[in-house]
Amino acid sequence: MPTTETTAPNSKIPIRLGFIGLSAKGWAASALAPSLLDPKVRERYKLTAIATTSAESAAAAAEKYSELFGHEIKAYHDVDQLAGDLEVDFVAIAVSPLHHKSVTEKVIAHGKPFFLEWQSGKTFEETKELARLAREKGVKSFIGLQGRQSNVITKVKGILDSGKVGRILSVNVNLLKPLEMNVLAPNCIEQYAWVVDRSNGVTILSSLGHFFDNFCQVLGPFSRVSAKGTTLFPTINVVDNTTFKPTGKRLESQFPDHFTVTGILKESGAWVTITSRLGHPSTPGRTQLLWEIDGDAGSVRIEDKRLGASHVNVRDPEHIFLNGEEVPWNVDEDGEKFDDRTPFLAKAWLEFSKGKEGGGNFVDIEEAVRHRELMDSIERSLFEGGKWIDV
């Protein structure tokens, strides 16, 4: 039986994948399923089973994907049945963070390697518990922080590692999640209105966890963080999922829509400021991503004014400047600039198939714990008056 434990990276035997939460529509259907159709990914993985919350939706999903992938896919509406299937080597989990722990611990109990979407648990405590269970069972894992696959971010790290900017002294970042995205504030689509309730464990920081992973990939970990913010949109309008027209429902905001994270980098001692903004319209020329890295010998600037540019995990930044001059991009040497989430995810599946021992560049549950600690520290500081927290 091939598994990620026993199948060599160059093996022609694909990893048989069971997918929990892959229905006919939603995030998994629009992003994860297309990445599994990538020709190179299909050489390494074979989708064999799907589980959803009901027999009807599972049957509909299995029918859809059997036709799409060109082979029969089994339908389950029970997690234990899918995880216990001897023809499933590896389990992908794409369900609400509210159910990450309850689903994943069942998969771990069956001894199956797993993929789990970021944020890998409703709370930091749940992430730690899943890591403990996986460690005790000897189960390998892969967490959905696909921004790791950005060739632009790899290019930036290479520039810094070359010493061209010298010792890093300061870093300044300005991020925008614009009005048109209808996420959190001042408008939020019905589908995600539940995240407005902070007790559900999903906030703007959950999304920013993707950017912070890229940040730490380039500049290393923080030693201390502090955060302060304000709420400019105290009332959130719930809007229709497709028309974006107001439904008439209004919710009280429970999280700052503008905040700044201040920190000190562990390796360089550099001073960091990261500002996140919600709700500004995408008027011409408005910065959506500005990332400045200043050293004692030079500077790097990453910049993008396109809609949604702050989501580095779904769109590679448009421009890199070194000492004010734009860095040329050579596809043969640097790889592609990804302009859609699908190639990020496809590359991530391939990296996991190599395994850590084979040099695979992916986040596992142990790294996710360290990353959740950083994000949890930022959130605690934000609600404790900017208190400095060691991480």
C-alpha cells in the first residue's frame, strides 16, 4: 500500500487521496480540486474518496469529480469510514476551523498522513493538541500555507541572503484588504458572516497568517511583538454572496479593522512595523501591498497596487526593487510568477510528496504550532493595550 511514508518521490505509484470537505462548491471545489488536476500533481496523487456531511452531498460530489478526474471516486458521509478505507493513503481536510480538531483527530487515530487547511484548529490550544496527537502517532502532516511556494518571495530571500542590502535594520509593511473584497469590514458576505463573532476563532489575523508565514520565510522569526489598533467601522453590513447588495442584517464589529503590529526580529534585531487596513476602496494608485526592507548597505521594496495584492499566497507580487531599480524577472531562472491560487496549491502538493527528508518545502503541524503562537501573541497584545509579548 503506497503512502507518503513509503512511496519514493520519483515513484510512479500515486498517493491515494481521500478528501474530507470536498463538495460540489466552496473553497475546496474552487481552489483545491483544480490544483489536483494539474498534470504533475496527478502523477503523484490519485483522488479516490470524498466525504461530506450528508449522503446526498457526498454522492453529488463523487459523481462530479468522478467525471472530472476520469475514474470512479467513492462517496462517504462519515469521517471514520473514509479514514479507515484501506485504499486511502493520505487524507485532505478542508472544513471550517470550528471542526478542524474533531475531524483531524479521527484521521490521526487511523494513522493516516493528512493535509489540513490553515489555521489548523479553532484555537492555538487545538493546534497544539493536534500536533501532540500526530507526534505520538508518528503521522506526517501538511498545512495549507501555500504562499511558501511563491517564486517572488524566494527571489527576495535570495537577494537578502546574497548580502546586497547588508545587515537588516528595519522593515515596514503596508497591507490592504479592500472594500471590494467584502470581507469583514465594512461589508461582509453572508457566507462568512459567522467569522464576525470573535469567539468562533477566525479573524483578520487568521488571513494574515499567510502573509506572516511569507514574512518569516524571508526574514526569520520574531523575538517580541506588540500590536495596537482602532475600529473605524463599528457596524458591519452583511451583503449577498453574489450580488454584494445589503441584506439588511448588521453586526457589531468585534475586531479592529485598522491595526499595526510592531516587532523585533530574532536574528537581525531589526525593527518591524506591519500595518493592516480594511475597507478602503481600490481607487487608482492606492497601495495594496508595500513591503520595504532596509539594510545598512541597501534596500529592497516589494510593491503591488492590484486588487487583492496583499494575498501573497494567491498572487505573486508584481514588482521587486533593489536600491530603487526594478529587479528583472527571468522565467527560466526564477520560475513563474503565479497570478492565481491554483499553481501555488499544485506546487505545494508536489513539495509534500517529496517529504521533509527529500527537501520538500512545506509547513507541517509542528511549524503550524510555532506560527499559531506568533499570531496568538499578536492578538493577545492587540486586546491587552499593546503589551509586549516574547515569542
